Amino acid sequence: MKNLKILSLLISFSLISFSSYACKSCGCSANKSVHSHSKNSIKKDVKTSKSTVKWTGKKFTGSHEGNIEIKDAHLHFEDETLTGGNVVMDMSSIICTDLEGEQKEQLEGHLKSNDFFGVKKFPTANLEILSTTKLSKNKYKINGVIEIKGIKKEINFNADIQNGLAKADIVIDRSEFDVRYGSGSFFDNLGDNVIYDEFNLSVAIYY
């Protein structure tokens, strides 16, 4: 009986030690929506000032595009293979690059409003890379969780990673994150005013 108690204590201590390690260097954990990493992994901080997130949104009558700044990010590699990571986007930095003057200001203000991303309440969006599958030398399938407006959804996409640069094109359905304005998923009879639910993020991360 005494031996069983000692064994239980040892197992509990081991689990606590593992969780502590997972969180020690970058806030990672074993939680299924947060990435974890082994003691052999190498953490590489992202060069946020050089990295870019370009967005493209389409509507019935055309499209708009712009940029979102990366606030913080890091990636984990093991034997030069990507295993996990985290990217935090500053939603208050969202800008439109295909308009100028008053039209540009109006659209940027609208995107930051509660009609779209509500940046006062939700100033950041978060992408967690939970696991990866190497498809070829530089190609990966990424499995992760993206959080927008406090709503988390699983996400899968392909990425190209080589020479200190990770690139990916990600398609996101805004209706899944309660971004309702002009969406045919929430409103009827929008006609020419409909804004399509899917928008694209073209991500280039330098590390």
C-alpha cells in the first residue's frame, strides 16, 4: 500500500514537471488548443517588423485588400522540422491598401468597428500551430486553432518553409467568427451589397 502511494506521487510529480517545462519558455502547454513542444525543440522568434499578413476580402461588386501587423510570434523546430508555434496579430493595425483618402479611412474604421472585428474588445487574433505533417522537403500541412473575436476554430492549411521564411495562404470563413456585416449567412436580400464570407490571409513570416 505504501509503495502504491509512493508510485502515485511520482507519477503526479512527473506530470507536473512536464507541464511546467511545456510552459516555461514561451507559455506553451499541453492544452489541445495551445501548442506544446519537447525538450529537444528549438524556439525561433519571428522578425515581426519584417513579417507580413496581407488580407483580401471580396464582395459582389469587387474586392479590397490590406495589411495586418504581427504583434508577437515564435516557431518551434525539431531536427530542422517545424513542430509548432504561435502568431499573434494586432487587429487594431488593420489597414486598406487599395483605397486612399476618406474612402480608405471609412473602410478601416468600419473594419475595426463591431460590424466586423470589434478591435476595442478583441484587439488581437491568435493562430496556434498544434501539429505539422511534412509533405516534402519544404512543404507542410499545418493543423492548428485560430481565434478571432474570442471564438476558436480548428484550421488546416499548407505552408512552404525554407531559408528562414514561412509562407502560407489561408482561407477563413468570417461567418464562423460572428463577423456578420453584409454576410449572406445572416441576412437575406442583400443583392449587390453582399460581402462574401470567405477572406484570404497571405502570411509571410521571417524567423
